[in-house]
Amino acid sequence: MVRPSDEQLSEWLAVAESLRSTLVPERVEPVAVATVVADPEAFQGWRVVRQGERALPITLKQGESVLFDFGEHLVGQLELRLRVVRGPQDAPLRVRLVLGEVPAEVAEPFDHYSGWLSRSWLQDEVLNLDIVDEVLVLPRRYAFQFVKVEILATGRNFDAQLEGIACLAVTAAQGEVPPAGADEELRAIDAVALRTLRNCMLTVFEDGPKRDRRLWLGDLRLQALGNYRTYRNHDLVKRSLCLLAGFTREDGAVPACVYEYPRAKSGDLYILDYCALFGATVLEYAESSSDWELARQMAPLAFRQIDIVSEKLDEHGTFVDDGTWWVFIDWSETLDKQAAMHGVLMCATLRCIELAERLEMPKEVQRLRRLHERLQVGAERLRDAGTGLFLSGKQEQVSWGSQAWMALGEAVTGDEAASVLRQVAENPDAVRPGGPYLYHYVVEAMLKAGMQREADALLRKYWGAMVRRGASTFWEVFDPTDEHRSPYGSHLVNSYCHAWSCTPAYLLRR
Amino acid sequence: MVRPSDEQLSEWLAVAESLRSTLVPERVEPVAVATVVADPEAFQGWRVVRQGERALPITLKQGESVLFDFGEHLVGQLELRLRVVRGPQDAPLRVRLVLGEVPAEVAEPFDHYSGWLSRSWLQDEVLNLDIVDEVLVLPRRYAFQFVKVEILATGRNFDAQLEGIACLAVTAAQGEVPPAGADEELRAIDAVALRTLRNCMLTVFEDGPKRDRRLWLGDLRLQALGNYRTYRNHDLVKRSLCLLAGFTREDGAVPACVYEYPRAKSGDLYILDYCALFGATVLEYAESSSDWELARQMAPLAFRQIDIVSEKLDEHGTFVDDGTWWVFIDWSETLDKQAAMHGVLMCATLRCIELAERLEMPKEVQRLRRLHERLQVGAERLRDAGTGLFLSGKQEQVSWGSQAWMALGEAVTGDEAASVLRQVAENPDAVRPGGPYLYHYVVEAMLKAGMQREADALLRKYWGAMVRRGASTFWEVFDPTDEHRSPYGSHLVNSYCHAWSCTPAYLLRR
């Protein structure tokens, strides 16, 4: 099979549509009026100082502003209760709103923004209110913890009075989840992870509710793993899987991302490692939901992804990046991705073997086992004879990513796996992960290699560092040595509540 | 009677409410794509150059903009038909709209605005469109002939395509009005006057649909006079009169202006000359509509206005401005208003005598006639024995306004009236009118004094000069010697479709 039938694709899209849910908003008020002050010790140089309980109503004259801290990251519409005081409204009221996930967004002007992604992702609005309604609900959805309300212009006869402000917060994550984590530090990490997961669970699993707001296959797998152990919204996973599968390309490749609006549409991007992991995502969904019917429908498509990646193997069974595909693995700018991608394919093949076994498809089991054996041979060719480390690319690069994925793909197991992981951890020249997505797979690899202690330490060190910097949700990008790091040319456009960073919610409940 | 009963006031407000109409929008498309270029010969230094028929759809990349000329001044909501082209919408689309009644508003940046009225009157919007709908109707009402659409930010994968743009134009003026004017010049003036009147006829008679957007008593009278001879929407006059009368102050003064939204409310401003003319407005309404019932209800309030102004007379029966009231007359900065206000009171008294006669109220007729005789005496004291001109204030100022209002009030009549009007017209030191409101009354005074030729010449000279400068509607403020003149510190905030400037529609049909 190269591609499912058109009828099958249409059916998946119809199922996805039928599972689109209406999110019920919950009204959340800010916890404090605040100011934001420069502080070199604070995250990105900005510290939010709470001024005490929110003291509404607040009268604001032209040129005045007020900052609200909602105490936690929220996703939803903004409700403003504005009134006119002193005299009648003799002119429109012009108001600017700036919404931020982190303090920098409400502290630094957007005018000088020079990132590579659209400036339109920065969350600000200018409202011209001819008539100040008592309750104004803005039409857009925002992702924020902080809101600055600035009165750009009143009339001569009136001032503005802000009587109330609230977020109509939405999520598809329902119910209370018992905390996880053996101590306070881990429970704090867990709480932030749960909020990250919750705030990305909308009408699909979004990657970031502030920026990008798309369903991505790679992020979906990690969110779904967290979801199975917490909110258990299986319909949302099913809808997401059906959307992705429903837009399968002519050659059988599942797209890396899908847009929901104005109508569901393929993002027309394809990522080789994400394709490979489609089968794992289908298997894990079926294991959690017991919906083996969907798994049966999607299994041939999952196996097709493995075939697509396998076309990139050389005569020795080693993955070779021919440059025709986007191989993601990580945002790191220096990482050579050959060995890691080889490991992803091995790992993906193992999960597809499991899938074929569960579905009682012996011929597929046999075929995939043969492939894994071939990949085993191919992996050996990337190993350094002395250290046992996997070397990637012509430069024979040593990286955390290569070792982690090779371990997850069982190119090495047990003590051998632990050995390569420990060696890179101790080698300052090894290329480290550039962000949470790859850090997650490193922790997973450690756990698989029996390195419970190291995995625990890394989780505390990496995700804990975000919590210690005041994170209310986990960030898309985090480099402890460079808080302004951005793959997009500006820290302002980074997403600070990001799907692939929610994995402690899974790791702490594994 | 000092003030009508509370029941009466409530009844008027209820009548006003019952006469609030729903305006039915008419879809109007631009006539051309255009550019605006600096040209010292053009009005305010800006010339709009049409680029030919509107060539939609237009593809706009980030940073690009397009200007539309609708060919005439319109009032209404804006409809945009936007699409995303080249790729999927991978980011919000950020669009800026700038709407202008005159070219300067779409040519000069608003950032440096330093007028005294709110910057919020300048018509611009920043839209952040998460999903580009096919048809977007902006919620606000604008007043404009020109619209600039500027694409502030797209995403990496898409451009914006503007497929359509239209104004959903509204007015309470229905039906076609046969043109007036003996020649092409006058018919051109008439057409602009009709459009001015039409675009100020909304759910009340507004003073300016761009800026202020209020019902003003003084403007109402002039609009109503035009309306009786053209669109004949008597309900709109009745609603406007009832709103003003319904908010009569404790002392019996009718407010100068009223706000309609969010609920009808007095503007809490009182203008002595506007109060005086309330009776004239009631009389003229009843004459045109035959609704003598409303006139009967409102007559005591009309007479009360005369009494309020009469309290300002000195022992000789001459008006003395004690500074406790706003006396408007004109926007001129140098005009001394004593003599003009005296003339307004005489003119208003004459109309109230007529009103009392029509309503068969002989005691009021007698009382008001005695007042007019007293005012006649008082007026004589302001006259220069040699020239016969009326002198105003301690400086004994000679102005057009003084002579015009004294003539309208019949302090002088016939040849005597013509003499004072001709004298000021020929005297370069006489204070000229500062704007259309007073120019109207000068023309009226000339017509009353039998100066048909001079009235006609002045109309062609003053209103014709606006038409020659490209006016599509007549302007709130126009000084032929200073095109940037503004009572508010910036020509950008002037209203360029203004109620009190519509009077050629009346004068040409008198």
C-alpha cells in the first residue's frame, strides 16, 4: 500500500470533524496588579513585582496603564469591564492591550521586533471603542499570564475606569489530576507540566497556544503520552490522528502538521522523524484507549511511513540524509542528524512490530523484524570501535541525540546503552540537546537504560531550571546558558507554553 | 413655566425612542485605486491621483498598501474581502486601515497628532486576523472617501489578497432629490450640500459623522431647514427635538447637545444662542410637517428659552455678555459676540411671536412683541450714529456677524439692512465669519435684505471654493486664506462633512 483509499481519507476527516468539541470557558481573574522592572538576575532580565491584590476598579487617564498578573498561564478570550467616568464619553476610547506569556513581552516594546516569524504573533491590540460597553469580550484567543492595559486616548470630558478584567479560559483537559512527584521540587515541575499540557489541549493538541497553534505529529506523540496518564481525553487524540492521517500525501507520507481553520488543511510540511513515529503514536493511542479498530485502519499507513524512511538507507542499512527531507530531531544548530535519525527509525520500527503483533499481522511482524536486524547492522557501522559511541555524519560528530535515539532504537541496550549515554553526559564537547523535545528523549533513553538516578537528575536540572526561573508553563526553547535563545531571531516570538515541553507529566507517571 | 413637568420630559424621551430608526445599508464600492501625492496647489497640499478603475483582486505582500477612492463621501461600515494566497495562513494577518474624508488624512501620519481633541477621532484600525474570513465587516461606523489598506504583517508562507472592499453606507435620507441651482456651478454646490445633509442624517441629525457625532441644537435647525425642502424626514426632526427637549435642565434651558449611546444622555453643555433658536426650530418643524401638536407641547419651553436669554439684558434692553454662558455665534477667535447675540435674540423672538400666533396664544404674542420692541431700543444703543453699523463690545468691534444677526432680528430692515451688510463686506477691517455656520446666516441676512445678487455671489464664492478644492461634502471649518485652519489644533481632526455646512441645499430651494 502506498496510500489509503480516498474513501478512507475522507472517512478519517469526517471522524475528525465529528470529534471537534466545543470548549467551555472558565472565568479566571487576575491575582494581582503588578509592575515589571529590569533585574539582571531575573529571567530574560525582567521581574514582575506584584502590588498586592488586584484593586479594581482603577481609574485611568489618557496615557496611563496598568499591568495584571493572572498568576498562571491561561488560554482564552479576554473580558474587559470598562466604564467612562468624570463626564460623558465625548470621543472614542482608544485602548492598547499587550498580552504576555513571560514578563519580557509586557516589558519590551514590539516596535523593534526583528524576528523571522511574523510580528503578528506578538499579542497586542489597539481598540477604538465608540461606545464603552459595560462588558467587552474580545473576539480573539490569547495565551498569557500578564496583560497590560494602556489608555492611548480618552476625550476631554472623561477618564476610563477599568472595573474588571478576566480570562475566559479554555481547555479540552477536564478534571483534577492527582499530583505526581516524590518531593516538592518534582511536584512543582509536575504542576507546570500539567498546566503546559492542559493549555495546549484545545480543539486539537496544539504545539503552542500563543504561537503556531498547529497540530504537529511529533508534538502530538508526547502530548498524548502525558494525556493517557492524566486527563485521558482519547477523543482529542483520535481527532488529531484522523486529521493528520486524513491529509496523507500521494506518496503515503503523513504530514508533519495540520491547520484546523478556516477549514482543516494539510500544513504541506513533511518531517522524516515525525513520519517514522506515526506508528508509535497509533499504538500508544490504542493501548490507552483500547480503540484497536482505529489502529487496524491506520496500521498500513504506519508501516508505509517506515518504508518511506527506509528508502533513505544505503546498501549497508545505514540512514543517509540525502537532503531531500526535513529531518527535525532538535532545534540545535550544530547537531548532525544522521545517527539520531537512524535511531528514530529503529525505535519506530520496534513500535510498529508491536503494533503488528497486537493486530496479529505475522507477515508485517516478520518483515519489520528483518528491517530492524538490517538497521542493527547499519547502526554498528556508525559506532566508534574504541568508545562504543555512535558517530554521526562525515564529521563523526558525538552528540546526546545520537546516543539517545540509538538507545531508544535498541542499537545498544542495558549497560552498553548506559555507557554511551554516560559518556556524552561527561563529555563537554558532545553536542547537547537544543531544547525540550530532544531532552525528553534523552530522559526516556536513560530510563530505558536503567539510569533512573541520572534521568531524575536531568529532569530536575533542565525542567526544574525553568520552574526556578518562574515558568508557569514549560517553554518551547530553553537553553540555561542563553535565556534569550530563539530559533526565530527573537525571544519575544518564542512560545512559552509548548506541547513538547510537557513531558514531565508523562515521565513522572511512567 | 420654568421647566416642563417630569412626565412631559419622559414622554418626549419615549417619543424619541419610538422614532429611532434602523438604517438600511447600501453597498458602495470604490471607483478607483489611487495614490496621494504632495502638491502645493492642491487642498492642504495633497492630491489624489486615480490609477484607473479599481483592479481587484490585488495581492499585497508584507509592507505593501493600497489606497481606494470611493469617489464620494460615505458613512458606514467597511466590508473587506480578504484571502490568503501562495500558501496556508501560518500566522495571523496584521492589517492597518486608515480612513479619510480628505486626502490629508490618508497622506499624513497620525503619530505626530497634537490636536486638542482626542486622537481617537482619527480613523485608523489595526486588525489581527487569526483566520482570514472571506467577508469581514468591521463593527465600527466610519466617515470617509478614501481608505488605505496596509499589510503590516503576513506569515512566511502567505501573501494577502484583497478581493473586494465596500462601504455599507447608511443614511436616514431616502429618495432622490431633484437638483437645484440655475447653472452648473450652483448645481455642483447643491450636489455637495445634499450629500453633506444626507451623510449627517443618521439616527439623529449628527453634526459630523466622523467627529463629534452628536445632535447639536444649532446644527439641527440648519439641517432641518434643508431637510424640509429635500428628504422631508420629519420623524428624524421630531426625534431630535424630543431628545433635546427631553433633557431640559432644572432652570428650563434646553441642552446644546445630546448623546444617543449607550443610552440617550444630555451633553450637559448649554449655548445661549442655540437656546434662543429652539423656538424657531420648533416653528419651522411644525410649518413643514403640520405637526402642530408637538409645537403646542413645546411652545412654553421655546418661550422659556427667550426668557433665559432676556435675563442677560441690561436696563436699556441691550444684551450684555456676563461670561456665565457659552455664546457660540461662530468659531472666529476675534469676534466680539455681544451685538450678534443681541440680534439672535431679536430674531428668535420674532419666530416665537409667529409660533404664538399660529398657536393662538395672544398673551404670549403680546408679551413677546413688547420684548422685541425693548430689544429694538437696546439695539439702537449699539449703532454707530454715522455709519449706522452695529458695534459690539467695549472695543466697538465691526463684524459681519453683528450686522447679519441684527438684520435677521429686524433691528434694521430693507435698505438699512442692506447698507450695513454692504458696508462690512467692503470693509477689510470688519471681522469676517470664521466658518460656514455664520456664513449661512450672513447669506440669509442678505436675502432678507433683498441682496439676492450679493447672496448668490457669496454662496458661489464661499461654498464654491470648497467644491473647487475637491470637496465631496462641505467642511466644518473653511478659511479660504488658511486651508489648515482648525479650532482644535490640527486640520486632521476637523470634520469634513459637517451639518451646519449643508445649507446651500436650503438656500438654493428657498
